[in-house]
Amino acid sequence: METPCFALCFPFVSMTQTLPESCHCDSARNYRTCCGLLHAGQPAPDAESLMRSRYSAYVLGLEDYLLLTSAADSSARTGYGST
């Protein structure tokens, strides 16, 4: 059985999740041609695009993407500080 393109193109989006038409980052672009590209694995061309894609990921609940794009020493990966 072939793997659906959806899973390959949007690895951080659940198979049951509906992709939005307009992007949540407020760019007035379609999700698939905006933050969807970054969520699919394309590198962000600049810091603003990365931060917009992270906001869009937050709205969509893409926790894996948020963790992947966090700084290595970020508390998002290790918890809220050491005890």
C-alpha cells in the first residue's frame, strides 16, 4: 500500500486534521504555499518566516514542529527550568 502524499508533505499535521485555506500567520497567503511549506520541512528563508510558521504551528497544535524549531537549550525541550 502506498503512503499518502499528505503524510509525506505535511509530517507534523495529523492525518485527521483539516488543513486551513488561509494561513494563520496573517500573511494573506494560502497555508499550503506559506507556513505549510515550512511545516513540511522546507527551511525558513528568514527569522520572520520562522516565527510566523511557529505561530501558525501553535494555532494548529503542531507540538513536534514547535519543539523541532526551538533553540537547543530552550526550556521548551527540558521543562521550565532546573530544580
